[in-house]
Amino acid sequence: ATWIPEDIITNFILDLIDASFYARRDLKAHYSDVTGEWNIENKSCDRNTIAVTSTYGTNRANAYRLIEDALNLRDTKIFDYN
């Protein structure tokens, strides 16, 4: 989704997770022309909210990881080792 502006992606994420004041100030989606990948900066500011860990993610793959994987066209993989 390189054709979607960074601010549109950022605003989508902030609205989706109902981000806190601090997250709205600091969290940003950034596309790197060098690596060709999307990155969500400052994910730690709202990483333990219900929206991030339950509504749109899990404790093992939170919403930020799922969104980054989707933006970068990667499958999200979680492995259980017995």
C-alpha cells in the first residue's frame, strides 16, 4: 500500500484503536523507500490497551504487529513449541 499517504495510515490506526492522547501525539506509520517496508513508530505508548491486545489483536500478536504485517504483505505466524 505504498500509494496511501503515511498520515492516512497513521490516522486509520489511531482511530481504529481509539488511541490515547500520548499515542495520538507520538505514534506514526512510516514507509521507508530504502527497505520498502512500513513501520509503526512508538508502538509502546499504547501497547497494553484492550483494543491493541484483545479487540484487534492478541497477547501474542498485538494489533500493531498485525497491521504492520498486513501493510508489508506478510503472513503473521505464531508457533507453539511443546
